[in-house]
Amino acid sequence: MVYVIVVYDMEADRTHKMLKFLRRYLTHAQNSVLEGDVTEGDLEKIRSGVDDLLNPGESTIIYCVSSEKMVERSVFGEDPTADDQFL
């Protein structure tokens, strides 16, 4: 498993396409930011799918870390990824 943070910048009317695709694999953390543990196979699917969805002038950054423990994460305000936010 690899811990992944994905940040994307797209035309506002197209962001829903990227969000819908990435939610198959990751947790929505903030506007245009998703994160989570994925397999190497799913990471390749994410890379391929992201590449297919982008239009000229749009971009996505995928940060890969060997473990979530290697990332220091500070949240100010409500954490949108907190488990208690889901029913």
C-alpha cells in the first residue's frame, strides 16, 4: 500500500468529473484534494484516469508517501475526513 494525496486544478464546471473518479479510490479531504491508502495497481489506475480526464491548461499533482505515518497532518477547523462525520 502507498499513501496518496491528490491535488487537482481544473475548470470549475469540470471538477465534478475528477472528484467522481478519484472518490472510487480516495477520501475527499478538501476542495480539489483527496487522500488515502491505495495499492500499486490502484495508483496506476489513478494515474491513467487522471491523465485521461485533463484538458490543456489543467493539472493534477499526486504525492506518494510510503505510509500515512510519514505525513504530518494538521487540520484547523472541522476535519472533513473524520470518521464521525459519516452516518
